[in-house]
Amino acid sequence: MEITSANQLVVESSDRQDEMPTGGSDAEIEQDADQFIMTSREAPIAENLMSVHDPNSMGDVEPVQTDSRIDPVVLGQLEEANPLDAFDVLANDILLSMSTGRSSNVSAEDPSHTSNDNLLVEFRSKVLRIDLFEAIEQDENVVLEIRELLCKLINLPSGLKFQNFLKVLEPLLDNIKQGFLKKKDGKAKLEEQTTRYDHLLDDITEFKAKLEAFRQETPVIQSQVAEIDSSIAQYRAKIEQLENHKTQLLAKEGLMKLKAQIAIKKIKESKSSQQEIAVLTDNGKVLEEKLGDLKQQLYELTSCFKM
């Protein structure tokens, strides 16, 4: 059998209770207990308790210890499906046993009776509240308050029920608490990732705007690049022209150096020639003098010779 809600399980429990003998004050107590359990959680707490302990509807009964009527397998399925409904089922089972085991001979002015009623009221307000799951999520101290309350209820005549309930409830509360911690951690990580994602989107948006601006500037940049390329080409042509002129100048310089060397050589040769000319000139003068003497001698010879 698959259980989908707490009400389904409690109704089954009530149906089973209806199969018990219905005679005397015990049947009236069972009916009042079922009425207490099946009352909506939105109903006033004090009113629900009055319906259970109405002196006009209860007779003298002996305390009865009622065993739990909840199937552990069914409870496990319900706990896995919805922890809040599992709370309700366990709590309702305890309250039912408390109602059937309580004697109507207890005076309303009995302090212990009043204290027990207050504990039950507190139990219903803290454990059977509709927003229990949300309350635990909002304040972890709710778990501690529930545990403290159950520790007090364990000391009641039907404390064994609360003790068993606490054994089942504690790991469930721990799991819920751990679940909330994981949820909180996951939420923090999600917020961190969301923040990082938002920053990434901002960076992408900023870069996209820059890229768009760059694309708009691209024609101007391309035009400037073309102008620079043209200028570079002109400079290269000028450089090539200057290089050619440099080569020509260097060639001319080399030629002039060669000519200078030739001139130097000629100068050196001319100096040698001048010396030779001077020698030849001196020799010519000497020769002229000799020729003059020879001429004179010849003249004298011819003049003196007479036939």
C-alpha cells in the first residue's frame, strides 16, 4: 500500500479503531481522540483540547497503554515522500494514545493535569504547526525547542510514546537540518556563480561595445593604414634613390681617389722629370758651351787656313 499523505494514514488508523468494541466510556474516549487527531491543524489549539477533555463526554476510565498503530514501512514511505506529513502522523499517534490513556477523574485544578495540558498545547503548536518545515528553515533553534519539549513529554505517563517518537524524529530533524545546510551552501554557491556569471556578462557586454566601436573605427583606421603604407612606399622609393645617389657618390669618390693617386704618381714622376730636365739643362748648357768653343775653334781654323 502506498501512502501519499498524513491524512490517509490517520484515517486508516481511525478506521481500525472503529473496528474495536464500542461500549461504555472507552468508546467515547476513542471517538474523542479520533476527533482530536482529525481536527484541522488550522483550528484553535485550546478548542481542540477542550473537545478531547470535555467532562460531559468522558467517563471514569483506567489508564490504557496503547501500542503504536503505524506501519513502519508505510511511515518510511511517507517520510521519504513528505517529512512534514511524517511529523503529523507520529504526533497524531502519540496524541491519540495520550487521549485514550488519560483518566477523567483528574481534577481540572490539578497542577500536573494543567502542566500536561500545557505541554500538549505546546507540542501541538510547535510540532503540528503547518509551517514547521519553513520554521526550521528560518530558525535552527526550532529543532532545539522541539527536542526540549519532547524531553519534557517523555516524563508523562505515556512518555514511552514520546520517547519512541523522539528516536524517529531526531534523525529526521538532523537530515532536514543537514538538508537546509546543504541548501544554504548550494544557495551561496549559486549566488557566487550567479555573481561571477553576471560579471562575465558585464565583461562580454563591455567588450562587445568596444568591438562595435572598433568596427565603426575600422574604415578610418584602414584609411590611415593605407596612407601610412603609401608614405612608407614613398619613403622606400626615396631611400632607394638616395641609396643609388650614395652609390654614385661613393663611386665618384673612389674614382677621384684613384685619380688623386694617379695625380700623385704623376707629380712624383714630374719631380723626377724636373730633376732630369735640370740635369739635361745643365748638360745642354755645358754642351752649348762646348759647341761654342768648337764653333770658335772651327771658325778660327777655317779662317786661318788660307789657300
